Amino acid sequence: MIIIDLASKILADGYVCDHCLGRQFAKLLSGYSNKDRGNIVRNAVAFALDSGDTIKIDPVNLQDIKFRTYKIKKMQVPVCKVCDNIFLQVPEKSERVIENIKDSEFDTILVGARLSGRLIDNEEQLWESVGTEFCESIKMELSRFMGQFITTKIKKDLDRANPQITVVYDFEENDFEIGIGSLFIYGKYKKFMRGIPQTKWPCSKCRGLGCDSCDWTGKQYKETVEELIAAPVLEETEGINSKFHGAGREDIDALNLCGREFVLEIQEPVKRSIDLVKLEKEINKINKDKVSVSELAFSDKKTVVDLKEKKADKTYFAVVELDAPITEADIKKIDVLKGKIIKQETPERVTHRRADITRERKVIDISCEFIDSKNIRIKVKGEAGLYIKELISSDNGRTKPSVSALLGVGATVTALDVVDIE
């Protein structure tokens, strides 16, 4: 009798629609909509009344039921006292949404609802009367109901985790917001020209606002790896902006000859089903001798997180100029760095943007080639986070030990190439 007792409280005073009646029993039975539950409960109450049970029910809630013995006076069914018949508005409002998203390319969608404070108060008043043991909120049901209507109509999938489009319908304002999820493309890039940073740097003078110094671009550098790769993708997808997520980065004056993983995020794309093989060829053709990409594949947010958490060992070739002459025998002194833990204070060149702390990183392997008395070539494999330029120069003693200290002469990297990323 628990169900009948609860139902009689809900239906005792004023009309309550099947959605709002059934929602109070949402956690009972599976495979039914709340509207179905409401209809079942309403009929159960009608059975009890027709069998002679004495239950106080507002007869307006029984207008569509044909009784054999129980007598009720026919009357016009009013508006639901809980939801104001808001569920009847869903088809018309859904069609408005569909009209506005029809030109966007997507496979998954998530729909949400925003309600007036009055409707929420109506529901809370009902909960005070009958409790919340088996119920769910009107906001949850309305979001689901509208989402099911839209996805059925447009034949797309509902996705709560990673929707490509989100819709939030404000029923009080009778308007909606559409959010277009980003498109993520994984790949690897190589950089063949020095002086190109990985991502955009705001102009140091105007901080990105635009000035004579940066030719009103707001950028410190004319080109970046990000922009060179993203431009053709933005054109193809008709996205509004891009974000570049790299698995680390090389210095602006360093080449990357081995391929560094990245995910390019295209914001608010109109098109998603693009030909990545064709796009890869186009990017490489446009950026010949600057940047190339490979292994392009559709990706997701999780890959971005994984890339940021990766700690990859890297191998570099460094051409080093010495302040004073050495002999070929002197380069053997560098061998002691192999397997050595290096203590590095934050390099002077980046202290303006990074915390000044001391890091410990390992030199996994190192070898040296003698070019002449004032020039050597070093191959070094280091643990993720090892500053190679400072390992060689000592950075005014902020890195210990260092190539410069071991040789007893000043040492400056004149060319640096990333040749392997594990």
C-alpha cells in the first residue's frame, strides 16, 4: 500500500501530470519512462477506487479513466501544478534546437535544461509532502526527455562523457545555448628551422595588444609550430581557434629531427569528418623545410592529459664552442657525467616564468667528438627535464657538474638538435 498512499498524497489536491507523478517513483522498476510509471500508478489508484477503497483523490486526476462503479464528475483538466505542463513544450522547443544545429557536423550530443525558480519551488513543496525516497528531480527528467526527443529526431547518439555538441535550454527565458566541443587531432611533428617556437608568444613590449614593434600582430615571433600546423586544419574544419598540446617542447633555437607527440585542439569546428591523410600531405607541402607532421589521427581529451603527464628521456646533439683551446685528450673528462645525477637550479634564461628551484636529473649517456681545439660535438641522452644547454655551460655555476667545469673553459651551445624522444 506504500505506492497507493504516496500517490494519494500527490493527487489529493490539484492536477499532477503523469511525468510528475511517475517521477516520484523513478527509482522503482527499470525500462520505464517516468510518464509510463505515472500512468501505471494512476491506474493502480483507479483500480483501488473502483474496488471500493476509500481514497481522497482530486477527481481532476482521473478524467481519462473509465470506471465501472466509481463515479466522478467530468471537468476540464487544468495545468499540472508541479511542472506547468512543461513536458508538452518539449517537441516545439526541440525543433528550434534542431534547426540551429542542422549545419554542424557531429555524432554525439548532450542536452540539459535550466528551469525557473518557481518550478523548482513547486517540486520542493511536493517533496516536503511526500518525501524523496524514490524520486528524481524535474531538471534531470526534463533534460533526459528533451535529449531523447532530439537524438531520436536527428538520429545521433547521446553522450554524457564527451559530447561533440552540448545544448542547454533555458525554459524560463525560452532560449538556449549551444556549445560545440573541440576536435582533437593527434600527431608527431618535426622542426627543421631554428627560431620557431612551439606555441605563440605574446609580444614582450605590448603583451599581445599589438604595437609597432610586433607589426601590430601581438606576437613575439612571426611563425610558430602551432600556427604552421593549425592553419590548414582550421581552414578545413572551419574552426574558430586552436590550442596546441605538446609532449614537452624544444628550445626555440633547437631543431627537432625525431618527431614530438602533440594533440591539436580545434575549437568549435563546423566540420569533423576530414581526410587526415590528405591534410597531412597538405601541411607538409605548405611548410616544407620548416615543419612536418606524421601519424595524424583523431584523438580526445584523455590523450591530452596523457601527453602532459609523459616523462620521456631525450637524446640531443649539441655543437659547442669553447672560450679557450683544449686538446683531444681533454674530452675524456666529460665521460664522468655518464650516469651522473645533475643538480640544476632553474636556468637564468627562464627564471622570469618558472619557480627558482633546484632539480635533480640524470645523464643517462654522453659522448663527445673533437672537432678542433675550440669546437666539440656532444651527444647526450638525459632524463626528462634535464636542461642540456646548462649541462654544458654550467649557467654561471647553477648546474653542477657541467661540461664547462670539467673542461675548465667556458662552453656555449651554438646548435642543438633533438634526435630521439623515448
